[in-house]
Amino acid sequence: MRRNRFLLVVYFCFMTTLCFGNEVVSDTLKNPKDHPNDIIFISVVDKWPEYIGGQKEMYKFISENVNQAVATKKGMVNLRFVIEKDGSIGDVEILRSLCPTCDEEAKRVIKLMPKWKPGQVNYRHVRCYYHMPIVFK
């Protein structure tokens, strides 16, 4: 039963990730000293960010850390967050809400994640958006 639930979550997360895609956020401008806080979206990335251990370990981490007891509804919360240049998680936001308690639980789990391998453009680390669904049953 637990294995089936884990496989279902992994499959659903993988398919949703493929559907939503990911965006790259880079703070490299032609003259970054003029605009130090600007963020520019880039559509081409040499290397996408990766969770240490791969997607299987990422889904395992999520399934082990999500507290299903807080869910007042069944469904999915879609999140978007930034993987910073150092691999840390930042700017977690809800794209599709389920219920306030589920939203907060999903944000909590994403913020708990360890550092990732950051994305790269021209061998330089860049900030990348990452889209992820979390399923509540």
C-alpha cells in the first residue's frame, strides 16, 4: 500500500513536471553593476538544476516529510521556487492552491529540502525557477 502510494506520487510528480516545464532566472545582465537586483528570464540552459541523488531521492524526501494529516482536502498543490546559485531554495510561491493548511505544508516541505546542484549557463551558476506539484491524499 505504502509502495503503491509512493509510486503514484512519483509518477504524478514526474508527469506534472514535464507538463509545466521550468524556467531559468539569471541575474547576469550586460552591465550588472547598473542593475544589481534585476532578474532576467533566459530560455536556454546548459545544465538544469538537480536534486542531489536525482528525482527518485527528491520524491522520496517529499513523501517522507509531507504530513498528510494536515490535509483538509485531497488534491494537488502546485509550487514554484527558485534554486539559487548556491543550490539553496528561495522564493517559494503557490501557483495552484488546494487549501491554506495544505499550501503551508507544501511550502514547509520545499523549504526543508537540502541544497541542489544549481543550473548552469556558460559554466556559470544561475538562478532557476523550478515547478513542482505536491499531492495530498
